[in-house]
Amino acid sequence: MTNISCEQTSLPTDQNCRRLTNAGILLYTIEEAKTKLAEGGAPVGTVAAILALGSSRPNIMSALADLICSDATAKTVADRYALAPSAVHYWAKRAGLPERQRGRRSAMRPNSKLQRILDAVRVGGIAAAARRAGVSRQRVFQIVCRWEPQLKGRRIGSKVVEMRRPARQPRRNIVVSFRISTEEWKKLLIAKCGDGRRQMSGFAKARAIVLGHLNDPNYGAPLQLRFPRV
């Protein structure tokens, strides 16, 4: 870049020329601007429109070259070349530069706060990281999806306990049906079966009595039932 004096810039007003001289601005030559725009990947038509301003408005050409080849805002570029931001927007639109989106630019890497949350997720999971950071689990999930999606669905500290399967009983496919009197049914309802810690219906008691008798080591002896005294 070359330091351009007031006579070399050929600016239309004495005020702009005085501002450039006082600021000590380093302007691009046409060849330097062409090289910079080529390195920035600017379209051919846009490059031609910007370079056409080099002879009459070198400060505008330099500002547009910086605007298209860097992440600096229009206000920053305008202050650098002693221009008004509206002038930069006008010439950028006239040269065919795409309009930049409003709002904060997308971050290229997580900041220190987000990095601490990601480290906590990596150690203790999303729920623990949310409690530690004082935010919701949905917010932590959004941060994980944005920066480290490989952590999604990862459960930290979960222990797998193998449950012992109970022994399968032999299949019971025989239905036994018999009749008893009303008095016998009443005695069955008040009879004690098993350990007595759970309530059993009359049908369940009848079934338990039969199975208990069959599993009794003294199977074959007369069946003895315990009935409470009335």
C-alpha cells in the first residue's frame, strides 16, 4: 500500500482531501486492490466495478476492497478511510456487493462460558451440566447441538445391572373343575394358606392348596387343612 497525498487522490472536495491528509490513510493502488480482491474470491464483475473507482475515488476503492475481503463492519471501514458509513453502503450497493445480514456475526468457536458447559457435559452429562451452569437442559442441548453434536444421546455414569431371570415354571395347561358345597366354600375362604401376608381369593386358595399338597415331601399322606375355630 502507498501513502497517497492530497494531489494524488483527486478527490472532488477540499474537505475530503483535508480529512485524508490529516488521517494519514494508506490507500491501495489499483494493482494492490486487484490482488487483494482476487485473493478474497470476489466475482469478476464486482472486481471490475471496484477497480474502475481507482482513478477517481481511490479511498472508495480501498474501502470496498477491505469491506469485501475482511470481516470488518462498514462503520469500521468507513472510519479507517475517513468516510461516512452511508457512503460505504452506497458505493458497495452500486458496485454489486451482496448486503450483509443484520445482527451479530456467527462465532467461529465457543467462548469460555460455552466451553465450560461443554466440558461439564463431557464429564457428567447434560442434566448435570445444566444444574451446574444454572440454565435449562434445553439450553445445554442447544449448545451441544451447535458445537459438539457427538455428545448428543451420551449417558454418563449409568450402570448396567444384569437382572437374574426367574426360573420358568412348567407350563400348566390342564384345567381342573369340581363342585363344593356352600359350607365348604365358606371354610375355604377363611382357611389360611401360605404365609398369610397377602390376601387370596377362594379360587387362588384352592389352587395353592392343591399345588402345595403336590409339592409336599409327604405327598400321599391325608391332606390336613387348618380352619379357625368358630
